[in-house]
Amino acid sequence: MPDSLLNGRGDAFMGNYFTLPRALTAGAGNLWRRATGRARPEGRRPQTTYLSRSPLYRLAGQDDHARFPGPARMAYARLIAHGLATWPHETLTVTVRRYNDGTDAFDLPTPAAAFLSEAEWLPVTAPRDRSNVTYRKAREAWSDRGDALPFAAVIASRVRSLIHARPAAEARAARLGIRTWDDPATAADRVLLLAQLLETGQVPDTVVPPFRNAYEDAWTDFVRHRSAGTPLDRQGRAPLVVTRGTTIEVIDLAVAATDPVFVQDTDERQRLRMLEQCELPVLRLRRPEASAVADRLVAAFGARVHRISGVHPAVTVDGIPFTSSDAPPLLVQPDQDWFADLVAAVIDLRGRSVRASRTDVLRRANTMLRRIRVVEADRIEAGFGGATIEARHLAVPDDAHPTVLLLRSPDRQRLLERATAAVGELLGHPSLDESLRLALIELARNGYGPDQSPSPAAIAEVLGEPVARVEEVRAAIRRPDEVTLEVLVPLIATLDPARAHDLDGDDTTVTPGEIAAWLCDRSDATATPDALLQAATEGLDAARRLLGIELRPLNAAIRALGAPYHPLTDPEGIAQQFRAFVAERTGPILDALRAAFLADFRAGRPLDRYVAQRTLATLGPDPEWALDYFPTVPAARMIERVNAWLAASGAGDLGVDAGLEPLDRLRIGNRTAALSWAAEAARVVRAYETQRGLTPSGLPGEPTAVADAANGAGILDFEPVDADRLLAWAADTKLWPAGMPHSTDLGTLGLPADALDLARKQQREIRDRRELERRTVQIDGVRLVADETNYAGIAAAVRASITPEFRAANGRTSLEAAARPSRRAPGWGGPGTTAARQSRPPEAKLAAIGLAGEIAALEWLKERYPGLNELQCWHSGYRNQLLGDDGGDDTLGYDILVEQGRRRLMFEVKASDSDASEFLLTPAEITRARGLKRNERYTILFITNVLQGAERRIHLLPNPFDPAHSGVYRPIGDGVRYRFTIASP
């Protein structure tokens, strides 16, 4: 600004009435006065002159900013955000000094800085409609370094991305008063703002989960970066966001009340769940800082706040107050050591214990587990004060007699499964409930239970871990003598079964050393007792090898002993060893096969036997190996097995050199040749049939299909194939038109030179029609392109096709137990489907099928729940596309929500245009289905033949994550997508 040097007495600057430069307009002058008023200096000499030596700065257009149209204001804000990172210091700050002493100086904001702090220049978008932009002052605006929170008004993304692009811009924005959601310095403001948003009705139910996370983050940041106090200190009110039952609300801690507020300071899920079911106010905190938050709130508000860890429910069983004692039976009976092994394995392999104290953690848990008593009752009640609830299971902590309370059930087979949640609470590992319960369910499906104890190998299988890991855990929870006896008793049983049964009791006084001496005296080996005891620490296999005991008689003796001993066998491990052996030698094995069938290839004979054998599907381990070898099979035995299999196929032994090109390179070249030939042949056939007025045959087919067929016939596996060989094969397999000469030469076929150009054009037209057909849906004869612009028409067509029978259907569906998935490893068995070549409808068509399913489901639910309407219950993303509002949110994990009294019924709709009986759950749906509250139900509404009114059927399917129904589903399909970040070097 010209003529903008400041000159005034000290009292004028301290009083903020110094003379403004003439170049400032009235509006800019008022803004500057407000800004300098907040920065006025103190302690200056009132009668002494103070001067500035640099000019003032203002922004071009700042006086006209309020009159800019919307796009111009947005562009102006972006220019400012960009400039924050690059403008020199004097642009925003002017230094004023005493005329005769440069050390007596102070800073004032420039008119440019005053505009940035006092004017409403920042575009802020509304949470439910980001296209709704208002303009705010810097100190009234919030920003976010990542995606905008769905309940918060934040600076428009086009501006905030520039603010956070460079540290200098971020720092200047913070000095102007702009607050950032993930900045620890704003934690106190966030705690208060979030409570205000909830109180003023700005947090819809659809965004409650991220709102809770943001509130917890704010408290966590506060206690991490502030050494004392709470964000509620020195406020007129003390608003705290709490959970009450299934809803969230704000409680003013400054107001006296009889109900205390409970702060979650521990991961005791049972107590938290009970407080919420009693509808008592709970501040939910799941971070390590939860205890510090509780300390601060108790110090600030005294008895108004209670720690969850410090409250204990009153428990009654069948109407009688419950007290722990040694009268009830133990949960883990003497013949159920395997359950202790399973619990320890789940804790160690699925938990988060510190590895350094691993053995201590496991032994403490094992000691507690063996103290747990179990009580079954017809009614279990627990509560706090006058609020009580009924429970299906309950953990009652007690140092001497911890107890699991369970509702009585005639199904004794599932007692342990029903107790897992309470067991997890008592052991201090509540997060392991699901892993333990699912492992028990899988063991039961595999035939294990009260009548058949699972072996360590069976436990390892259901946990997906190596047997050695489970054995390591078992050893960790046993005393050394126990581990040694588990090895020595089976060895004695091989030589003297009666003596082994005498030793297999709790009252035996014979020491492991005496047993080892007895075994060594009766063994033909030269082992010493000390060497045998050392081998026993390594396991049963090491000890029996030392004594020279064969595997078959040992396992026979172990089977006669029964539980808790298990045969020393690992058929799956041996099968995997053989799979690895075969995989390493797949090339030479196939070379031997190719050499055996080379003559058939050259003679043009069918290669069906070769194609069947090249999958190696019938090349498996000898079943007898599991009886004679542990843990590995000698390589010589495996080579003999492979050579015998080759001989049965008419091939020579491994290592025969037939002089053939390596199969992998040969297949690549031959497949490329087949694709190229098929594309050219298709054009020639099309031109030939067009010239002769013949109906197009479509032969030889799509190039990919032709190449697949050639591979399936085996002709790509021996020698390089040329056009003549491919043409002869196509003619033999009816992939060449009958009556057409076996040639692709235009002259031979009597075709003009431009015949192929016309064929290419016709093929393009056919492809375009097919693509349009793939994106078209047909609903009871009405054909509609599956684009969002047609969603209203699709919805109308579905509603018109709803039959009275569909509306009246009860939806109840009986499901069969799912077959166990095959354990065949990749590479064994028949050829699979290549993922890149699977035929899937276009995404647009899949989306239209999904929309049709939800419309049909809504119409069906309206019959079940009178008064239901889309605005009230429909929450999927399709709602936004059809109704044009923001009421839909696919991150909720369900499509339709029916509020029925105190119950919340969540329906996830899945649809198919056929009778297919499978569906995909997204991560959000999985999270919701697994994390239900007591009053919530999650149901799959599966609709088959959704595009055909007369054939359409609706099926009510159970929650896939409800253990009671896990046996009717089998996971299939396409795997799981993961995201990761590579760390900087």
C-alpha cells in the first residue's frame, strides 16, 4: 500500500486510536481496527513517537470479496490458501519501533492479515450436503487433513487440501484461528463442539459410529497432551456425551443428579454391557488413556462419576442372591485337558499378550481356568441399584471360586461353547470369546466333543496353525514332570500295557527317572535314562526313535490307552510334504508324460488320457505312509511313488530327457499363436459366409475360447503349432464350418481383397450389440439399460411386477448343513477357473440387480410392518441415487432398519437374477453383523430371480456370524482385499 507507514504516539497504539493510512477504505479500516485491537501493545511510552519502516499490505480484491459470485469466492479462497505457504513475513505482520530505540518494538497485523482473521472468506461445507457452501471467519472454521467427518462442517476440500499441503500454510492457518480436527491442540475444543453438535440435533443415527470415535479421540488427545484438568473445566456447563442403552445423549455434569455417570476404564466387556443394558449413562473409552480420563473426571466431579472397574453388579440365580463357593462342579473336568490346551492356544496365538511374559500369562490363565465352577439356572439376573437385567451367561469373579453362570439347556454338547464369553471375562481375555467359540464349533463339526477328545493336531487344524506351535503351548502350561510322563507312558504301553495303565493315574509315586530306567533296561537300544529324559523334552517322536520303537505298535498302544494320549501321526503333514515334493518336480513329471504321448500328438490322435493325467490329480501320497513315518517321509519313497504313477500312465521314470521345449515357454508361444489364428480365422469365416449368403455360424469362436479349447485338448503342450495344425484341429472338433474349405487363404476361398474389412466392421457391430445387451436388464418383458438415469424406471418396473404371492410369502427358509470345504491344495485335482477370465455381468447391471432387490424387499416388508416407508427405514446408498437425499449410507452395514418397540431389526438385502444361493458381505456388513447389541437382530433378505415377477422368491436367512447358524454357510469366492502402506526407508 502506498503512503502506509505508521507514525503515532505510544498511547495511540496502546489505545488503538492511531491514525489509519488514507489508502484504506472504510470497510478495510474497520476490519483492521478489530484486528489491531486484539494485538494492541502494552507498556510503551505514551508520549513518545513510534514508527514503522515497512509498508502495509492488503489483498487485491479484499474490499470487493463479499460481492463476488460463488465460483469467484471459491477461487479467491484457493488463491489465499496457496499464498499462505509463500507470502513473505511482512505481508501479514508490520513491526513498529520507538523512533530512537530499535529494541522497543512491537508487531501489528497488516490489513491483509486483518482480512484473513476478521472477514468471512473461508468456504465451509455442510456435513449432509457438501455442495452447500457458506463462508466463515477463520476462528469459526474447522479443517481436516483427511476425509471430512460426516457430521462436521469443514472447510471445502478444494481449499483445505491447499492449506494442509505445506507446513508453512498449516502454521499460518492455525495462527489465524483455523482449527484442525486431528490436531492435539484442538482436543478441548473438539470435546465441547461434539457435545454441542449432538445437543443441537446435528448428529443423525447414520453417523453415530464415527461420531463416537471422534469423541473418544478428542478425550484421548487431551489427556495425552495436557498434564491435568479436563476440557469441561471453567465452563458454565459440563456437557459430557454418554451412551444410554442403544442411544447417545449429553449429560451436564455440573447439574446435581442422582444417577452417576460410569466411565469405561477397563476392557471388562460384561460389566460395560450390563450397564448399557440397564440404560445407565456410560462414557465409552477403549484406548489405554481411558484410566487417565477417568482419573481427571473423578477429580473434577467427585461422586458424580464412577469408574466401571470399581462397580460390581448384584447377581441372583433363580431369585436367590448368588455367592461363589466350591459346591458347583468344575467347568473343566479331568478328561477335558484338551479344553485347557485350546484356551491356552487361543490366548497365545490369537491374543495380544507380551511375548516376554508369555509362559507366565498362559500359566496364570490355566490356573484360573481350572478353578472355574459352572452353574446352570432357569433365570439369571444382575444389576446396579434398582436397575436389573436378565442374562444368558454371566461371569462371577472370585479369587478362590470364579464361576460361570449359564441358562439351563438340554444341549450338554454345547456347554463349553455357551460358556466362552464368561470364560474370556474371568481369564482377563474378553476379546478371545469369538475365536474360542468358533474353534469349538469347528471341532464339533469335525466330530470332536465329550465322547471324542481332539488331539493337538485337531486343535492346530481348526486354528490354522502348525502342530508344533500347539505342542509348544501345551508344554508351556504343564510342569516338566507332566510333560515327561505324557511321553514316557505311551512308550511303556508299547512294552507293557498293564503297567502303563497303572502309571496313568494321579496317585502314582514313580518318578520319570525310574520310568526312564525301566524303559532303557527293556530296550535293545543303548540309550541311557538321562538321554531318554532329554529326548522326552523334545517330544514323543525323539524318545521312541532313541529306544528304536516302531511307529505302528506305538500308535496301537496309544489308541488302547485312550485320552488324553493321541497317536503320533500327521497324515495332513505328510500329504503336504508330498505336495511340496511334487510341486518342485512338476516340470520333470510333465516332461515324462509329454514324452509318453508325443507320438499320439504327432499322429493327430486324441490326447484325452494325457489331458486327464497332466493335472496330477491322481498323484497322491501312499495312505500307508502315515502309519509308518513321522513326521516326514524319506525322499526315496516319494520318488518310487512318482515313478510308479508314471509307469501306470505309460511313461518312463523321472529324469527322462525327451528333447522337448520347456512347457511354460512352449505354452506361452502356442497360446499366442492360437489367439492370433482364431481372430484371423473368425474374420475369414465371417467374410466367406457373408459372400455366400449363409447364416453366420460364429465359428471358430471368440479367440480366448478357441485358445482355451486348444489347451483343453492338449495340443499346445508338445511342439510349436502352426496355422495348418490349428485348422486341422478346429475341423476335427467342429469349430470349422461344415462344407467350407480348410483354408484361410482369400484366393483359395474365392474372396475379394477387401472382404476382411467388411468382416471387421460386422464384428465390431456385433460386439457393440452384445455389450449393450450385457448392460440391459429385463423386468417382466420391460427392457431397461442399467444406468443410474434409469433407476426410477427400474424401481417402477419392479414394483409393477410384485405379485400377491410374493407379498404374502412368509420368507421362512430351511437351510441344509453346509458341506465341509475341500482341503485339496492348489495344483491337485481338475483345472480351476482363472479369476481374470471369469464372466461377470458389468457393474452397472449388478447395481441394477441390487436396486431391484431392495425395492422388492421394501415392498415385502411393508406388508409385514404396516406404516413402513422408504424415508423412514431405507438406509442403503441406492436411496441417495433414487430419492436424491443423503439418507443412505453404505457404511452402516445394513440396507433397511425397522424400529419395533425396543428392538432394532436390521435387514441386509442380497439379490440374484437366477436361483444362485450365494452372496458377498462387505467389510461394513461384516462389522455390523458381528457387533450386535442385545436388542438388535441382523437378517439377510435374499431374493432369487429378482427380475422375474412370477419366479421371484424371498428368503429370510440367519446372521452368518451367529454361532447357532454357522454350520449352514460355507465361505467361498474371491478372497479379501487388503490395503497397506509401505514405510519410508
